Amino acid sequence: MCMAAMGAMSSAESVRLDRWLWAARFFKTRRLAIEAVRSGRVSVDGVRAKPARALRPGQRLSIRKGAQDFDVDVLDVSEQRVPAAVAETLYQ
């Protein structure tokens, strides 16, 4: 991974759920991420969450986006939107 990409990763242990969903490119805007969380289309470790919930590596997300369902394990956190190739390293 290039140094510029690594600089985008957060050294924080946690990040807001809505911010992570936007940074990991699941949603085009934070507003869409917030709406998805508030409407119950995103859960953390099987529990419905609020947009400001602290998200940490090791947690599991279930994301329903249109007809697609994603179940992902959070590997890293970022508060900044990163290129798609880097965003893919935030989850598995």
C-alpha cells in the first residue's frame, strides 16, 4: 500500500458508523449513509445502530442497499473517503 493511502487511514481506534460507511464507499454521501442507518438498513453485530455509533475493527456489519445485502467484517477504520482500491482494505 502506498504511503499516501496509508496516511488516509485513521490512527483512531474507532470512527462514527456513518462516516465509515461513506469512507468505505458503501454510500456516495454521508447523508445517504445516515438515512440508511436510521431506517434500519445497517446493523452492527446484529443490533440496529445509530449513525454516531463508534465502529471499531473486528465488528461485523450487515448492510442492505437496494437489492444487495452485504455482510462485512471491519478490518480498519478511516474518517476520510479513500480511493476504491484502498476502501476495499477497510473490510472483508
